Amino acid sequence: DQQVKQNSPSLSVQEGRISILNCDYTNSMFDYFLWYKKYPAEGPTFLISISSIKDKNEDGRFTVFLNKSAKHLSLHIVPSQPGDSAVYFCAASVSSGGSNYKLTFGKGTLLTVNP
Amino acid sequence: DAGVTQSPTHLIKTRGQQVTLRCSPKSGHDTVSWYQQALGQGPQFIFQYYEEEERQRGNFPDRFSGHQFPNYSSELNVNALLLGDSALYLCASSPGERYEQYFGPGTRLTVT
């Protein structure tokens, strides 16, 4: 039973346009969400996160939106650049007293940004 | 500042053998987690170590065990290797109570 789902295996966008990556979750106990980017032959790189007490978090070209009622989050990249081409993973965590516990990942979405 | 480092980079083992993978966390980080990533899948949580003790464990058999040393580095041991253990093994570290985990480049294990 996959608790974090990324239903689009791949996404292709033009340079300069917006990239929107989507993620759904089923476990209502999740209260912290993260996005990671992964290039081939490298480990995942942390991009941006959001707590369940917020509905938006922005960092430069990256914005994450959280819709708790729909159990849905999305990552927006504006403007998209060819260097953004990578696999993007959505991850979720259940926090407990501020402690850092396991991350549950989706299967990833391959983003290709065309020049 | 060195990030998370893992060794070896690649490893080929035979079914039934045992393997040890090593991880050094990012400077200032005291919590280490291990993940298994099969081809086409997202990373799956194996276990997490803090203060030299296993704090949480995922759905992996007892063949998977670990250890954390006083300098916060960690080892992952897998006994009686199966073909299905072939995967990328990722180590991640974090500074105590922070939620963001920082990953190393991984060890690619192939079991033949």
C-alpha cells in the first residue's frame, strides 16, 4: 500500500515555463512534507519542505503548495531551466515531539526541461 | 564542508554472502538513516540511528542490521544476501531534531 503517490512518471516542459509536479498521500498522520531532486549517480538533494500548519512555502524559483483536505501537494518551478531536469521525489513524515523520523517517498517524476 | 559520504561506491556479491556498507554523516549531524532504492522506485526506509541506538525500523527482515559509532558514522550489514537485495543503498544524515535529511551518493549493490 503506497502512502505517497506520484502519479505522473514523467513531465516535459519548455525552458522558461512553469513546471508543476504533483503528489498525493493517504496517511492523514503525515504532517511534514519534502521535495527532493535526484540526478543520475547521485543521492537525492533536498529542495524544499512544508509543515502541515502552512499551505505554501516559497524558496526562490521553487514553491510548494499543500492542500490538506485533498491530501495533495505540488511543487512549482518558475521559470524552469534545463538544469532542473532530474527525477523529483515527494516525501512525507510523521513528526513526534519534534523528532526526525522516517521519510516515506513516492516513486518519483522525471522532469525534462527542453531548451 | 564535506557532505554525507558512503563507501564503497559499487559492490558485487554472490547470493548467501554478507556485506557491510559504510556511511559518514555531514559535519554537525548526529542522526543517520538508511534507505534502499530499487530500480524505478523511491527510497524505502530501513532504519534510523541516534545516540548509537536504533530509533526506528522499517519493514525489513532481521538480515538487515546496523550500527552507529561514537563519531556518528554508521554501518549497514546485510546477511544471507538474496538476488532481491540488489539496489542502491542510501545513507542520510540530519542534525538532531531537524526534519530535512541529507543524502549521500549511495552504494550500488549487485547480488549475483
